[in-house]
Amino acid sequence: MVLFSHAVQGVSFDLDKEDRWDWKEGEKLGYTVESAYLRLRGDKVGENGTIYIKFWVSKVVPTALVTVWKVLENKLVTKANLVRRGITVASSICSLCGVEEETSTHLFFE
């Protein structure tokens, strides 16, 4: 119980009331998968939330959408990301230009 003491510190309990579950995320009362997803996304939802909603419902080929999403979220397999994840690569320098570090930004925008 020591591990969770910080989570319940300052919380009072009324032993005369029946236990119940409350989910207070978002505008709706009650749990929805969407509200849990948004809660887990945390700061990623903010300003990009509406962009991603429009993004995923667009009529673009799904593989292209996934590639663009990976670039925007820095999830694309680049040499810089491999190094960041602890995978050994000979060099993180871009194979195309031989000058800059190979990142998503470099490959797609520079």
C-alpha cells in the first residue's frame, strides 16, 4: 500500500455510501472508448486532435495515411530513431546527402 499512498492522500471516504465508479473525462459523463483514448493520448490531442480526426476520415489510400502519420509523430524508421531506440547503426548520417542526420524532417522536408 505504500506504493499507492500518494494517489489517495487527502481523499476522504464515506463508509455509509455505496461504492460506484465515476469517469469524469471529457464532456460526457460515463466511460466511452473514445474518452479513454483521448485520456491516454494526453498532450497529443490538444492542437492536433481536430487535424487527426479529419486526417483519418479522409479518402486517401490507407498506406499513405499511415506513412504521413508516422512522419508527423516521428515514428518512421530512420537512422536517428534507431539510434534513439538503442539500435546500433554504422552512422546516423543520411545515405542520400551524406551530410545531415537522417531524421523524418530531413528526409521529407529538407
